[in-house]
Amino acid sequence: MIRILLALAAATTAAAAAPPPAPITHAEITVPRANGPQQVVVQTREFPKGASSGWHVHNGTEVAYLVSGEMEFRVAGNPVQRQHPGESITIPRGIAHMGTSVGNEPARLVITLVVDKGKPLRVAVPVPKTMPAPKGQ
């Protein structure tokens, strides 16, 4: 009995001592200092099925990580990207884009913005000429 307990204790200690898996890097952003102070803003947004962010731009870079649901992202000049939980998208400064919840459940995003301090986080823009609006927009 003692041998079994010692073996279980050794196995538990060995399992607890295993190193964690390596991190997954979703985006690396160089923040230029010459353009003035920057700020990092982290938000959580939920989009009900069919809801859209509308076309907009940021005064900096956006990294959006999809926690649940499904989203379609339209980025000016690029093909539509369908994202699933665990995937992310990076939108550069000043690029028009929008996201629409397309799954059977609400989409939940964690959004990190690295933007010019003191400027609006988001600026609405018209539909880009290089990208048609989705049906119903």
C-alpha cells in the first residue's frame, strides 16, 4: 500500500512539474514613438447573430481574438475571412474593415488596440470602393 501511495505521489509531482506549453503569438506590433504617445486598450465585445461592427478605421493597430461564435471579417482590398474560436486577425492602422457575426451563437471577441493617445478609438467610414457591402448593409 505504501509503495502505491509513493508511486502516486511521485506521478503527481512529475505531472505538476511539467513545463507549460509554449505561448501562441497572434500578433507582434511595433509601436512608433515618433508619432507621439500611444495607448493600449483591451476590450471585450459581443455580437449577436447577424450583428455587424459597421465599416470603420482605427488610429492604430487592432488585434481581434475570437473567443466564441463565428465572424466574417471584411478588410478593404482583401478577400472575406471567416474566423472560428481561437483564431485572430490583425488590422493595420487606417485600413477600413468590418466584422459580422455569422454563426449560430453570438460571437465574442477580445480586441486589443494600440492607438494614438487622445484620438478616437474608432472612426466610422463609408463602404470602401474595393469591397462590396454584405447583403442587407
